[in-house]
Amino acid sequence: MAAARSRPRDDMYAPLALSIAALATGAQGRHAEAVTGYDALLPVFGRIFGAEHPQTLKLRSDRAQALSALGRHAECEAECAAVARAATRGKEPEMPLIAAAARNGLIYALNAQGRHPEAEALACEALVAHRVLDRFTLVLRLGLARSLNGQARHEEALVEAERADELRRSLPEEQRRPETGAVELAVATALLGLGRGTEARTRAAAAHDACLAAFGPDHRRTSEARELLDRIDGA
């Protein structure tokens, strides 16, 4: 679609199409390629829509998640925090969802840096603020479970992961698919921490197979599932 446009300077549709392409690229595990696409689009979005327009903030949030997939967690943290602040100030109807997405990215980045108590506090705060039972509630619960697993509070993590699983089952397919394998990973990590290795391996293998089929071998969640399987088998 972007190639088919005449590409006048202020045409909004070509950059929007390219942003969707970058999102799809990242969803296949091609995270560096996705970041390159986002980097090229950021000044275009800022010029066409404005710095704090919902479309610009969403692009920044999507880019930050891709940065985290590349291990650039401190950059992801800073960008998600900035997007969440800007979205909280905004009045447009899309802003609460953009803020929730940015907070989820921030929680992930904090967990990835080992700052699990901070991630737990932010996840609890975000769950209170976002009361709609949708995909964002699902990912926030998973972020909370990850923070609890990171603190070796595996019983609590298992409870949160099971709550997330119950919510996932109630969501339509289009909201479940992006989180393929995520619940199984949270459950498997908690089970392993509780010494239930056989159950943990079953769930981790299911997560790996599902992620491989949905996202391919290079996606960060597929890699995480593979690493967890290796850890279980090496225990």
C-alpha cells in the first residue's frame, strides 16, 4: 500500500501502512529490522500528526517494545515511561489503551533488568487503573506474574498466571493470538520454582511449540521458551 501511494510530503496513509509493516516484522522475530523501520517513521509521524498525537505515541510504544526484544531494556524503560506520561495527559479516547501498552512495556523492561519489586508495584498500579477485561489486563497480569517469579514468590506467581489463563480463555482469538505461549511460560516458570519439574517441562514445551508455530524461531518468546526448556533439562 505504501508503495502504491504517490507519497506527497504530508500523506498520512503511506507512513501508517509502513508502521503496520514494522509491527508485523517484529511479530515474526525480526526485531532489528522492525526498529530500523520505526526509526525512519518517527520524524515523519511527528511532522504529520504531532509529537503527542495518539498515532505518534503508539508508534513510540511499539518501537520501545522492539527495543526490549533486542535487549535494549534501559532504552525501552525510558521511552515507555515517557509515552505513558504523555498518554495520561491526553484526552483522546485511544489514550488509555496507549498508556496501558506503554506501562506493560515498562513492566517488561523493569523485569528484564531484575528490578522485580518495581515491576510488581507498577503492575499492581496499572491493573487498578485499567479495569477493562481485555488483552491489556492479560499482559499486565502476566507482567505481575513475571515480577513475582523473579522474586521467587512462585505460589503467588502461579495464582496470577492462572488468573491470566482464565482471562485469556474468555477473550476473542484476535486478542489471544499476540500472547501465544505467554501464559504457559509464566505457569512453567512458577512450577519449576515450586519443584514441579515434570509439569513445568510439559507447559514449557507447549509454550515453545505454540510460539514456534505462531512467531517463528527468532521471536523473543520462542527463545525464552527454549531457554526455559534447556534450564529444566539441565536441572
